[in-house]
Amino acid sequence: MNIARFIAQLSIARFIAQRIAFNPQRTFSRFIIRLATIATTLSVAVMLVALSFANGFQYAVSQKVFSFWGHIRVEHYDPSQANMAEEMPIEKNDTVLRSIQHNPGVATVDAFATKSAMLKSNEGIEAILFKGVEKDFHFDRLSSFLRQGKWISFADSGYSHQIDLSQYTASQLKLHVGDDVLVYFIQGNNYRVRKLQVAGIYKTGIDQYDQHFALGDMNLVRRLNDWDSTLIGGYEVTAKDYRQMGVVNDSIKNYLPEGWNSHTIKEVYPNIFDWLNIQDLTKVLVLVIMMVVALLNLITCLIILVLERVRMVGILKALGSMQMVIQGIFLSHAALITGWGLLLGNIMGLGLCWLQQATGLIKLDEDAYYVDVAPVRIVWWQVIAVDVATLVICFLVLLIPVQLIRKISPVKTIRWN
């Protein structure tokens, strides 16, 4: 009998809550509920958009860094060597190469060697680091960077007389695809000159690359350094999963010969990744601020609803309604506000993200942000986490204003009215 009465009163509570929320007349309660729903919707949408844009930005910039140099560099161990400097040569080791290639976390392995040089045209001089690669180099990972022309072609014998310049360098020297450029390679206190043809122009959007590097044939580096065909500057390794580069790097170190070393690109360019890691703090701040805004909004709205319905609460108490049932009326409002806010917030937030992915509507200054279009990356576990956290925290905090109902005296409210 008590259970039947409890179920009946719960039905009454749900009925009263729906009548208040969906009253066709323009009541103050209906306005407050809709206002709270809109505020919750905007808070959830902002959190999802902020997370997706921050994730996309971090991923896009890091992939640019990885694409140009791979995830891991294997080279001669020299603790005093600068990041952008010629390497001490190492001898090709088929056993080591096969071990790296057969590592389950490795996707590709490419040999490279660099050489300091000066480019000269009629318009000026630019200092660069000439990065030499071999004919089996995986240019496909650089395909998104190519703006004009093509990547260099390799000769069957000797070396290629072509060079790929960054858009920055080509612009500074007023060079175009097909133009010839004099390259002065630094050789101790002297220099050796080669005339090369510009085969293509690329742009990564990262100053550390665009202002300092040009691509060419490693055989030219060997010729200038008097190396034989077995010597290289090092290997650049691309991991299958960039998040596992540290683990892959540790495993590679286990079978490197004495005098060799490997390090991740994060160790080579820590300033870029330190800057990217700041975005994690931005994400946390946005989440905390928007969550606080949503909670304050819901608490305020529920307090207003309780205060506006004091007379109704007094009458229900006088009629013998259970305390839990009366509280259930206002918790039903909270569930309505939170539920619709989450649903509409997900639709709005994810819709804006998909719109940006499809159209690239929001543009950025590539020189300042490394990308020309605001990138978006939706991480579904983060979407679910935002929804669950919002739902749980809202209901826990909303129990506070509902306690006001316990202090309402039916005698005083009915007498006052």
C-alpha cells in the first residue's frame, strides 16, 4: 500500500513538473527553465568546441613537425652538437637498419645528411642547411607541403642538380620553379660552389624549417664531404603511432652500436612542443570556467523556481505529500534543463566542429599559428566525459537549493497567502 502510494505521488510530481515546464501560457517558471536550458546548451557547446579546436591545433602542428623530420632521429652521439648543424657521419649498418625496420612500432626509415650552405641570387643571399636524402626517401609524407613544382628527381649516377626551396627562401631570393641558383657549400674556411635548379617550392608553416632548410640529393653531400656511398648523416624514423614515439625510441636504443644515439623530435625542438603543451592548460581553464558558469546558472534558476513556488510547496505539504516527492518536482526540472542542455549543446558544438571541418570557415595567420585554417579534431571519449561530468556534477550541486524545501512551513505559507 505504501509503495503504491509512493509511486502514485511520484507520478503526481512528474505531472506537476511537466505542467510547470510546458505550460502554454507565458509563465515566469517556464521562462526561467528555458533560460537555464539555453545557458546549459551554450556552456556544453563551448566546452566541446574548445576541446575539439585545441585538440586539432595540437595534432595539426605536431604532425607538421613530424612530417618533415620524422618522429625519431638516429645519428652519431655528440652532446655538444646543435640541433641545426651538420652531423658527424655514421656508416650504414644493415643489421641495425633491419632491426629498426622490423620494430613493430616503426612505419618508415629514411637516411639523411645535412650540409651548411649559402644560396645566392641576383636579389640577395640566404643561409640554409642543405638536407640531402636518397631516392627511396618517402616524399609522400611531405606532399601536403608542396606549393609549386615537384620534389627533386634523382640521377642514375652522380648526383641530382635540383633543389627544393621553402616558399620563404624562394620569396627572399625572388626565385621561381625552373630558375638556377648558386649554392656555396661551407667547407671549413673555404667554400665550394654548385649551380642547382629549383625543382619545387614547399611551405610547412614552421619557421624553424622554412627559414633554414632546403632539400636535395644526399650524393651531393657525399661528394662535397668526400664520403663514400656507405656514409650517411643519420636515419629519421617515422612511428606508426606518434603517441608511442618515446616507447619506440627506447626500444631502438637497445640495438644501436656504440657511438650512436637516438632521440625523439620533441627533444630536438622542445620549444615547439612546450608551446603546444600550453594548450592543455587552456583546455582545462575553459572547461572549469564553463562548468562553473553552467552550475551557477542552474543553482540560481532552481532557487528562483523554489522561491516562486513557495505557496505550491506549502499546499502540497499540507495535503500530506512526501518531502521526497516535492523535491522530486524540482529535481525533475533540473533533469529537464540538464538533459535538453546536453542534447542541444552536443548538437550545436559538434555541428560547429563538423562545419569547420567541411568548409574551413575560420582562417588563421599561418606565420603566427603554423596553420592557415583552424583545425578540428573530435575525440569521442572527451565528448562522453564532458556529458557525464556535466550530468553528475549538476545533480550533485543541485541537491543544495532543493534543501530549501525542507525549511518551508505549510502553515506560514498558506497563512501568508
